[in-house]
Amino acid sequence: QVQVVESGGGLVQAGGSLRLSCAASGTIFTMNTMGWYRQAPGKQREFVADITSGKPSYADSVKGRFTNSRGDPKNTVALQMNNMKPEDTAVYYCAASRGVVNCWGQGTQVTVSS
């Protein structure tokens, strides 16, 4: 059973930076896609960024500010968030997928104060 665990959330002032990390364990296979979604209070969960076969994708709202990268060991990913804005405040979820297997972490809170 694949388990996904995020870390690195916290409180930061507007314009500051945070780095989120995620690791998927419990499988010998490489998860093809690893990425991030977020959910703000009262809003639906939305796509933030992912990376598939080395190719990253980003939501328009974070392009140029966030960088998502795969790490070593395999099945790890990190989201570097720079020039953060109050509207980035949300619970951030890591997602890892391979074929029909799609796993989610429990989420980590990110709060950006103005």
C-alpha cells in the first residue's frame, strides 16, 4: 500500500518562501506523476503543480513563483514556493500516481500573512 507524507508547511509573511517536501513509500515502482494540490477554506481543491517524466506543469497562479522538482531517493518531490501571497494560504496536498493508482497525503497547512 502506497503511503504519501508531506512536510514543511507553516506560517510565512507575504513575499517570503517555504519549501514543501513529499515522499511516497510502500512501493518498488516509480510513481510516474508526483505533484501538489491545495484547498483554501470554502473552496474546492485545485491543481498547483506536478511533474511527469521530468516535465513540470504549473497552475497559472503560481507560474514563475513555485518550482516543483523530483528528488533522490525516487518517489520524492519538493515544492519551492517563493514570493508568496496571502492567496496562497491553503492546505497543500501531495499526490502520487502510477497508472490507475492515485494516492494522496494528509495535507500540510500553509499560511501567508499580509
